[in-house]
Amino acid sequence: MIKPVLAGAACLVLLAACNSERSPEAVDKAQDAASVPVGQTSAATMGANLQSAYIPNAAMGDMYEIQAADIALQRSQNARVKELAQMIKTDHMAATNAFKAMVPQAAPDAALPTALDERRQGLIDNLRSASAANFDATFIDQQIAAHNEALTLHRGFSNEDSPLAAHARSVVPKIEGHLRMAEEIKAAM
């Protein structure tokens, strides 16, 4: 029931954006905004409660973060944004490596995703297509949403009866640090 409601809400957001402003960036911004409740709901429900949902969501979250950071390192002209992007890339690569080492022991039959899901790929596409003038704001807005989603996912799973709960607990402080820095940058923009 949750998926149809969220899909309907996302469609309404997109239609409103398309009707009020027809620029591609307005549509991209609406897509990014529609992604937020979908990601939060997924993280809070299935991802935080089921190891079979936590594994792909944690892995794709890191994949998205690394790809977004790479784009920001190439495109941003803001030293603080680049500093955040480098921190995100370093920390999420370390988290990915630790996670990949833990998953086979915790869930021998689990397959780690090798590509982003459609929602996260859409965020990457929108980041790539952002104009130079709007790039930093787009990156920071996406990072605030993505790190809030990641906190919901990892905090929720940290109390589960799984060896991966230790991983969830270990990444929360880094995610909180990224979120704080992104919020500080946004406030200064």
C-alpha cells in the first residue's frame, strides 16, 4: 500500500513542476524532491528491519554517495563543497570495503548490487545535468536528503539481531558528520 501512495505523490510533485516551470532543472529538482519520501519510507520500513533489504540499500547508498562525490569533485568550484565531497568519498569507500567483507559471513546467499537502482540513478543523472550556477545547491540538497535517509536506515538496523548491526552502528557517526557539514554549507549559501 505504501508504494502506490508514494508513487502517486511523486507523480503529483512532478506534474506540478512540469506545469509550473517547464525548465529541465525544475523537473530534475522535483524528481529529487519526490525521491526523498520514497527513500525515507523504504529505509524506515523494510531496510531498517530486514537484512535482505538492508544489504542492498546500504550498498547502493554507498555507491550513490561515491558517484555523487566524484561528480562534485569534478564540477564544484566551492572549496567547502569539494572538502565535503572528498570526505564523503573517503568514508563511503571505507564503509563499502568493510561491508563487502562482512556480508559473505552474515548473509552467504546475499548478492551485493552492482548498479544503482532507478531512483538513485535519477539523482546522479540530475546532478550531472545541473547547471554550473545550480550545481552546488543541487549537490548539497541531495546530500542532506541522502544522509538523512542513510541515518534512518543504519540507526534502524543497528538494533537488529544480525552481525551487520555492528556495521550499521559503526557508520552512523560518519554519516552524522557528513550531514552536519552539508547543513552548514547550505546555511552559508
